[in-house]
Amino acid sequence: MCAMTATAWGKEDTMKRAQALFQPVPAKPPALKGNPATPAKVELGKMLYFDPRLSSSQLISCNTCHNVGLAGIDLQETSIGHGWQKGPRNAPTVLNAVFNIAQFWDGRAEDLKAQAKGPVQASVEMNNTPEHAVQTLESIPGYVELFRKAFPKQQNPVTFDNMAKAIEVFEATLLTPDSPFDLYLKGKKKALSTKQEKGLALFMDKGCVACHSGLNVGGSGYFPFGVVEAPSAEIRPAADTGRFKVTNTSKDNYVFRSPSLRNVALTAPYFHSGKVWSLKEAVTVMGTSQLGVKINEAEADDITAFLVTLNGKQPKVEHPILPPGSGSTPQPITK
């Protein structure tokens, strides 16, 4: 949510206004630039997503911090990584992440492929190297065959880049269509209760849509956190300057990619610090910090009720049986 005055919508009804600002989540994933999906690639990506052997300790998988059974998050303020280290930021949901303008809170990864490479190499997360990850995958006969099927035109398909491509096509399938709000956008007025529709109107009138609109109800741009008033140092730690660390440009100080609000009622805690556990409290914080308005109790209740309607059908993912290692598979590194 960003500071802006309430838009003059005239006498248009709430549904028409919403249809002009938002789009429903599609049932099928979008085409990925330079990385066409195939069943073999999706299956390989699913296995890699769940495989902790991509971490040096062989304890941490992508699913550890982005649990598909928990709306794509880990229920931690900040994720726990290698050697029980605490990461610096809250783990964003992986669900519908393919529709974000970029990945990570600071947008340092341009797409899901780039994002998949980051945690594997981060010392505070999976603490691995591309070379060691490839060595591990090459030592597992089942993976060698799966990579060949997923990348049939390549002579040596087991590469770090192909690992990321496979994970990307799998993550792109993690969509949550048919939320009550999606049904409403498609013309089913009764999909929202009177209270929820009132909350939607407030969400638009207060100016929340300046940063949270479009298909993902956010995730489409970068905005300063604390437009009108800086939130508390606990919620916005002074040391985390956001996108400034990526661009080294002063205008990006405390600027973050707006999060998608899809399934937001399921993805507490909130903000990059993970310090707010109540969705209603998050709404009031944004009102003060971003909009410069005090959202009263009744308004916060209504907006929160609307946000619950963004919960879509969660993807049902069967945990794969992972291929066994061999005598040459590296042992876990725990230090």
C-alpha cells in the first residue's frame, strides 16, 4: 500500500472497479521465457524442490522454507538455515510467485530460475556451491536419467543451470486459482459477503491498490516502506535498507518489492522482518506508514475480511520418492 488520495470512481459499483484493477489467477502456469515446460522437466523440478541433498548438510530443501503444505512459507519470522543460522528476512510464499516482477524482497533475482540458485549458494541457507551440487546430482544414477529426459538435446544435461530451470518450471505450477475473490472478479457477486465487499471497497478507496493491484494483488513494483511515517525499528530494522543493497542508489533506501497478497491470511508472519503475526495489525501498520491515515477498528475488520477472500485453492503436491544415492555420493557437511 502506498500513499495516495482516494480515487474518484463516480457511481461505478465495487465489482466493476475491482475488475478494472485486478485479474484472477489462471488455472494453468504461464509460459516461461527461454525455459519451456515439459512433463519430464516439471517432474525433475519437483524432485529437486523436495531434495535436501541440494544443501551441503543434506538437511535443507527448497520446501523447508517454502513449504507447499503451508501456503509456501515456513511459519518463522526469518528462516532457519545451515547450522541453525537465522536468515535476515522472512521467507516469501512460493505460491503464485511466477507472477511477481522479480524475486526476493529486494528484487535481486529477475525470475524463479535466478531465485533457485541463490539459496543453494547462500551460507546462511543451504551453504552449498554449484560444483558440489552438480557433483552430488551426478553421483545419483536416477537423477542422471531424469536430467536426460528433461533436457534430451544436451550431451551433458546435469548442470547447475538446468537444476534451476527444472525447479523454475515446477514452481511455476504452484498456483492458487478460484479464490472467492477470483470468482467475484469473474462476475459471481455472492462469492463475497457484504462485509468482504465493503472491505474490498475500502481497500480501493484508502489507496492500498497503488501497490497491491493486478493479478497477484501486489508483487509488481518497488515501493519505500514508510512513505508517510517510518514503522517501528522492530518492524523495519534500521540495518536492512532493502533494495539499496542491490542498487546502491539512495532513492532505494528502505525500498522493497511489494509482496503479493494472494493467500495472505495463510502466510503470517508479515513484512520482511516477520515481526507482525496479526493480519489485522499489518493492515493498520500499512495505513499509518504508507497511507498516512488511521484505519479504525471497523475498517480494519472489513479490510481483513476482504483479504481472507484471496485464499485460493492450494496446490496438491504429492511428495516425490527421491532417487537413492550411490557409493560416490558426497556425505553431508555439517560444519
